[in-house]
Amino acid sequence: MPGLLRGVARTAVVAGTATAVSNRVSRRQAGRWAQQEAQQSAAAAPQAPSQPPPAAAAPSMEDKIAQLKELGTLKDQGVLTEEEFAAQKARILGS
């Protein structure tokens, strides 16, 4: 009888250990798969064809005048140099 109990106890320990190891391996593998999926989705996202952003509406003449007045004020206050003022003015009038 003691040999039978020893065999049953050994079987229970082996089965318990196998179950614990199997569960740990399953969790580790699931974590790796999730990490791989995250990397693949991150890598695939920039490659996905995207539509260009809608073109901004052309500023109206009133908007351009307001921007030019603002630039003039900044130039008068000494915030902008003459070159910066000319570059921004050309940008506004060119758009």
C-alpha cells in the first residue's frame, strides 16, 4: 500500500508541475503574439495608403489684409526685421 500511495503522489506532483509549466508557456506565447501583432500593426500603419488632407480654403482678401496689418504692427514694434516682413508679406500675397 505505501508503494501505491507514493506512485499516486508522484503522479499528482508531475501532473501539477506539467499543468503549471504549460500555463506559463501559454501565457508567455500569448504575450509574444500580442507583441508581434502590435509591432506588425505599427509597421503597417505608415504604409497604409492614406488620403491627403483636404486643401485649406484660400484666404479671403479681408484675411490677407488683416494679416498684413498684423505684420505691419509687428514690424513697427521691432519684432520683425525688414527682411522678415518682406518674406512674410510675399508669402501672404502669394497664397
